[in-house]
Amino acid sequence: MTSNETRTQIVNMVKDFVKRDVEPIAAEMDKNDEVPFELIDTMKELGLFGITVPEEYGGMGLDYTTFAMIFEELSKGFMSISGVIGTHHILTYVLTHFGTEEQKKQFLPDLASGVKRGGLALTEPGGGTDVASLKTKAEKDGEEYVVNGSKMFITNARHGDMFCLLARTDPDPESKHRGLTAFVMEKGEGFRVGRDLDKLGYRGLDTCEIFFDNLRVPEENVIGRIEGKGFSQVMSGLETGRINVAARAVGVSQAAFDFALQYSKEREQFGKPICEHQAIRMKLSEMAVELEAARQLVYYAASMKDSGKRCDLEAGMAKVKAAKAVEFITREAMQILGGYGYSKEFPVERYWRDGRVISIFEGTSEIQHEVIAKAILK
């Protein structure tokens, strides 16, 4: 477990980075739909590509509570910055927990340093929630697998270097999740990036469709060197993904709340600051309650992950609550600002646009409710 002193130092380091380098250009990044490579280089220097990677493989070896706090702080400045290392950490998690020793030594040092940027090639054009029915195939050919198919909504697709690819190695439709295998897939001949998706929010980060046309992957890149285990490996990794996404929602919510609170103290109507009007006070109070409830659920899920226990229930609860909280808090912040809240002159409308995606990616809120229901009905 990470000591409180180390955690405080790391989180303060990230806060300083966000305040100094990210916040001044967040609006410009959103407008231009790009994250400058200089910021990513700084994130590499700070060790943020290897937050939870064990120190023996070049990472910081931090716990998931610190991990969540880092994502929260990054997202206060600009949520897309956190996205650069989001699914990257799902790949490092799967390698750390399920990879062979040779795979860890081969891939983790470059991922931890940021020399290589990773991602998760999971969602397909025909669906993402029903993972067990995915269509991308990986057929064995000698000492390689030949991959054909496509993926959609892939973060780091254009600028990433390698991905945790989930593909079907058993063509029998009855095999479902048992026929899925996870690979470390590196870009090469047969890999093509399609269009960049023009998103409502969460801009500045490459999110694309990708295509596989006879892409060859060495058999030694099968995670753990065992076929048919990919579903459980990726699902375990997605617990960390849901923790970091929920933490991002808390960060965006905090930014929106802070801005609305300060504005309410400065904006006057009817001869006094609007924070002295009961309607605004009630909004601020409820926003504060929802924010802290979401934050504590995120930290609880992270602590469960730190204990080594399954946390699909807790991570699902945290993500559902954080998604609702960020939509509510950013909407109320816009309402407190009135016309200015709807204007790009202030960042609140960006917070609302960014926060809206939380209930969709890394497993929709609807599928999280299914996960929660199954757990409580056992």
C-alpha cells in the first residue's frame, strides 16, 4: 500500500502540473481538438504512464486509491488529459496480473516510461456491452495468429503503439466468452486507423475506428500464453477502468462545483450576491452532497481493489453514482451561471459536455445496473 506521505506528494505533484500547464490551455485544447505532445511528454516525466506498474518493471507501483486521486486531479484541468493514460493502464494491468514473466519484461518497461502508449481494442461497430459476442477473429497460422475484423471508439488509436486486443480464437458461436483470447497487439502491416470520431465532448484525444486485415500477431503475444482466458482477463482490467472513469467524473464535478461556487459569491442580483438567495444555496448544498457521495464510493472501490478482492460491484456502483453526479453538478453549475454557463466564455459548458460521456464508456450505466443487480440478488 502507498504511504500517506507518498500519496500526498504524488497528488500535489499532479495538482501543480494541472494548474501550471493544463488549465491555462484547456479551452484551446478543447477548441482545437488536440492534446499537445508537450503535455504528454511531461506526463511521461512525472511517471503517469506507469502509476500502478510494479517498480521492478519501471513503474511507480502505487495503489489504486492514489491512482483514483491522480485521475481526479487530471480531470479537474481537462478530462482528455486523463484519457491519454486511461485504457493504457488497462493494458498494463492485464500484463501485470496475467502476463508471463517474459511478457512483463518485454512490454511493461516501455509502457511504464511512456516510450510506448497503450490502449484497449475491445468495442466493435456492432456493439460493446455484449462483449462475449464480439466478431473480430484471430486464427492460428503456424506460430502466429491472423487477425481480421474491426473495432470502434478506440482511445489512443492514432497515436498509440500497442493494445490489449480481445479477439475470437474459437469460431464456434456457442463458445461465447470461452472462445475469446487477449493479445498484446502491436501496430504493423494489416493494421489501419479509420476516421477520427467528432465527439460532443472529451475532445483533444484520438478516438477512432480501427481495422485488421490479416494482421499477424506472434503466438507469444497471447496474454499468459493461454487461449480462451481473454474475457476474464479483460473484465478484471475493466474494474480498474471503471474506477478511473468514475474518478474522472469526480474531478470534472469538482471543477464545475468550484467554478459555480466562486461565481455565486461574485455575481450580484437584487442587491446581493446570488449565493445569498435560497434557490442558489439549495443548489450548492445538493451539489456538494452528490460530489462527496460519489467521491467516497470511488475511494471505497479503489480500496477494495487494493485489498486484492473482486470489486466489480463496488466499481459499478462508483461509476453509476459518479456518472449521475457529474451530469447533475455540471447542469446545475450551468444554471447558476445562467447565460454565461451556456457560453464558451467560461469552462462550465465544457465540463457538462465532458461529463456526459461518463455514463456511456467503460460499460454503460445500464450494464452497471445489471452487474449490481446480479451481485445483490445472489
